[in-house]
Amino acid sequence: MRAKPIVVVVALAAISGCGPDAEQSPAAGGGWRTLFDGSSLAGWTQVGDANWQLKDGAVAADSGTGFLLTAASYADFDLDLEFWVTPDANSGVFIRCANPSEIGAATCYEVNIFDQRPDPTYRTGAIVEVAVPKVMLETGDKGKHYEIFA
């Protein structure tokens, strides 16, 4: 059986919080730090063999398996992002990773993007093995928005 391509597009990713520069949150008057500017992958480290590319001001991959890591680490933060995936996509946003060279639900918190997960307990909107989704999201072929507060 031939696998269907998975496309993940992050149209906007911005973070606010306490990072290495001790930037303050928007509520405290510190403003947002843009992580992706729509024109380059500067400030990101690529891990794995995903074919990350810039497409129409977004980041996309339709083959391989991989991750994009921020260059800096952050303590408390608000992450605001938009994404688009195919209906069969298995993706997610990994935060608080203990070891950036071992990314996965066992070493990070994974905010899941996986509508067709065989066990739907931790499907899209869940934090895998930590919290079930509060609402049932269907994200395939639709633009969606995540706000993650950590």
C-alpha cells in the first residue's frame, strides 16, 4: 500500500513569554516574538528527513518525517499558530522536550494533530497521555488555529 502524502502548513507561529532574553508576555507589556516570518526558516533547526519548504508564505512538507525546532528555549509562553493538514495527517506540536534529539510523546508534551488516530482518546486537540480534547476537532483539509499556553 502506498502512503498518502501528509502536508503540514504553519502559516504563523509567534510566541510570547519568558525565554532566554526574559521577554515579557503581552499582558505584561512585553509583546510577541515572531518565530516564523513567512519568508525563511531562519531561527529554526531541522531534524529528520521531512522536505520542509516555503510555500505561499507558509512552511510545508509533503514527504519524510521531521521536526522544526526553535533555536531558543522558552520557559512560560503563549504559542499562537495556524495549520492545515490532510485528513490522514499524523502531526503535532511538541513542547517542553527533555531532549531535543529524542522528540516524541514519551519525552515531550505533544499537542496532537491526528484526526484518524486508532485510539481517539488522544486525537486532535489532546495532549497525548495527559489530557483529552475538550471538543472534537476535524482538521483535515481545513485551516485551524491553536493557542498553546505553557
